[in-house]
Amino acid sequence: MIQLNFKLAVQRLVFGIVLYFIIVMSATAQCNFNFTPGNPCPGDVVTFTVTNPQMNTTYTWDLDGDGANDDGTGSSVTFTYPFSTSVANYMVKLNSSAPSPCSSTQTVTVKAAPD
């Protein structure tokens, strides 16, 4: 989403009118993301991608569900989930920085490894 702000200043001078146009453009960061495969197995490489990345925005990821956004940076990252004999759910969080900070969370369910 692009937000445009327009301001118009008019100053009347002795010899005529001078118009000043100030255009300010700012982009709202998008925090929507998807991941593939959608139902990963332990050991699969899972790719996470911001669906509409914005220029001049830093994206950080918490992919292992520990609450720290220290598992990757950028609009596309990969992660391999560990082997487990039971189904495991991981809360994945995406954060973005300026110009418009935001965050988004999704649950990744990793299938159980065969016995």
C-alpha cells in the first residue's frame, strides 16, 4: 500500500503568484508471508517468503519459536526443523523495521518422523 500526502502552499508576491508543491511518499511495510512446503516433515528445508516486500525495509525472523528474532534476515529465508517422533508446532514471527514497523505470526506444524 502506498500512501501519498500532498501539501500546497501559496504565496502571493508583488509580481505574481508562486505555487509550492511538496509531495511526500511513504510505503507501508507488509508483514504477510507464506512458507513452503505447507506441511513439512522433519529435516525438510522450509522457505519463508514475505508476500509483498517493500524497499528499504529490514525483515527479521523468529523461525524456531524461541521468541528471539535471530534466525534470519531478509524477505526470503530458509530453515530446517529438527527430527522429532511427535508432531511439533512452531510459532514463526516476522518483524519489519521502518518506514512502517509491523509483525506477523503463523504456526508451522512439523510432522512426526517415522519410528
